[in-house]
Amino acid sequence: MSAESALSIREVTKTFPTPEGGEVRALDSVSLEVADGSFTVLLGPSGCGKTTLLRCIAGLESPDSGEIDLKGQRIDDVPVWKRRVNTVFQSYALFPHMTVAQNIAFGLEMDKLPKAQIQQKVGAALEMVRLSDLGARRPSQLSGGQQQRVALARALAKEPEVLLLDEPLSALDLKLRRGMQMELKRLQRETSITFVLVTHDQDEAMSMGDLVAVFDSGRIVQVGPPREVYLSPRTRFVADFIGEANLLEGAAAGGRIDIPGFGDVADEAMSAGSAPPQDGPVIVAVRPENVVLRPDPTGNGTIVDATFIGGDLHVEVAVGDTLLSVRQGGPGSEALAVGALVRVGFAPGSARIVEP
Ligand code: ADP
Ligand code: MG
């Protein structure tokens, strides 16, 4: 555990019994350090264990094994209400019979804060989420986006060490969601509260997180800044789940990589971070924007589809039985008509060996 960790999660495992008498391992030895004051995003497809981890942190679920520290203090045995952690759920869970201001004040009243202080904190929280004029309304008199802001204000007013957000924006339509993403970034910066946000939306994760932790079936398979996770995916799953990737199966022998239909992959095409491959089967990941197509009547590829989308040419090229996805911007793309023969290569340093 490092001194600046807000949360330190070590080898947390959680299983649930299934109705069939078996068990599902929702979390499989998950470890994660969340830096104090950071915006960390847990990203993964539905059912991979994200909510279970948040519930373990919040104390709504207890791990089978492992340890969770909040600001250096073990919290596994601390009851929910004593943990300085608040959660914002997708369903806003507001009290319908209370006004907005009463909803925000509720938790502070539970903490038995003086009235004047509660009023001041409620006012500040409303201002923070830009709802100062709507304190007297009831939740039913607000839009979905406004209700979400109230839920946020209620959580922030408690000044938690860590704010957990479980897919908080998924009920909002796309345009509102983009706006709220920026809003959440701003709130995190202004409050310096550590945010841990769960999402299955890779764009959301990439645009919001200082750090992204990618989940695959109950395990964290990669943690890093968004750019690093995109540029240097460690596994096939990460390469495929984040952005788009061509995953090419080949074989390594004596440090050379051969991909059927492509021949030997040039050394300079391989990313610098790749370790020299062991002899045997390998998977090489290449992003669509890093596939280079050169018109060539003796080429190894045939263009099977070419479509302009938003100024980029999206090309599908067949190399033997393999179909590659390619993005081409700028000049030269007019030669890439359907049926054209091309030599298919990879941009320098862009091909990466990924774990199966
Ligand atoms: P996510 O939030 O990533 O969609 P969850 O953490 O909700 O995933 O679920 C992870 C796995 O654990 C799933 O297979 C889910 O069905 C199972 N699970 C979660 N909560 C329970 C529970 N209370 N009882 C039984 N199985 C559960
Ligand atoms: Mg979930």
C-alpha cells in the first residue's frame, strides 16, 4: 500500500451460489490501488464483477477473502454507515416525498450536524450541481438528468473520502450523457474527492478516467491511463474491447513472426514494448488506423468494401481468409476501390503481441 492511496484493494475474491448448486466467482483475486484525488474508471462488459467490487468497497457485500483499505485503514469490518464512502447508483434512489433540499439534507441530519451547517452544506451542494433554484421541488418535478444531479449533490454533501458511481449515466440519453460526463469531471476536479466510476462504455471510460481498470470475467486484466491501455493492450480481450483491433493469428520461430497471408512481420512494424516472442502460436493486434494499404497488382490483399464515414475511408480488405478493418484518412484513398489489389503492411511500431 502506498501513502497516497485512497483505496487499496488486495486480492479480493467474492463468490455467489447459483440456483443450480454451483458457484459464480464474481471477483477473482482482484487487486487495485486507487490514488487519492484521482478519477478511476472500472470498465468491463456486463456481468464481469464491477458492481460486486463497488458493493464490497461500500460494505454492502463482504468479500470471501482479501483486504480493502480506505486511506490506509482496513475497512472490511467497518459497518456501511461508518465508512466514509458514498455511492451513486444508476437508479437515483431519491426519496419521492421529500424536496430536493430535504433529500440532500437527510444524510447530514442522520449525522446530527447543526442545522445552520446543514443548510450551508445543502446550499453549497446545490450550487455545485447547478440546481440552486430547484431546492424546493420534489424529484417527480425534475428531469432524469436533474434527478441524477440531486443524487450526486446528496452524495457530495457528505464529503466522502471516496465517491462510488455505478453506471450513473446509463439511464440518460446520449446527448445528456456527454454533458454529464464533462460535469462529473468538473465536480471531481473542484472537490478533489476520489471518484471511482463503473461503466461498460469504453468511450465513457476513455474520456473520463485518469486511470482505467479493465475487467474480464471477475479479474482486472489491465490498469493504466486511457492512452496506454488503448496503445498497449496486454490481452486479446483488452485490444478487442477498447477501440477496434485486427487480431491476427501467427506463429513465432527464432524471434521471427509469420502470419499466414502476410509473411514475416517486419521488425520495425512491431511495437517497441513487445517482448521477443517465444516459439509457438502468437496473436498480433493492429489498430485499423495502423494498417497501411499500397495499391499493388501483385499484392496480398483485395479490397472488399470501402465507405466514407465522417471524412475517413473505412476499408475492409481480405487477406486469404482473414478480413481486416482499415481506416484511411487523407490523399491516396481514391485508389482503394472495391476489387483493387493492395499490399497490406503495418505502420512502424504499431503491431503488438497480445496474450490470448
Ligand atoms: P457487473 O456489474 O459487471 O455487470 P456484477 O458484479 O453485477 O457484474 O455481477 C458479476 C457476477 O456475479 C454475475 O455473474 C452476476 O450474475 C453475479 N452476481 C452478482 N450479484 C449476485 C448475487 N447477489 N447473487 C448471485 N449472483 C450474483
Ligand atoms: Mg453492474
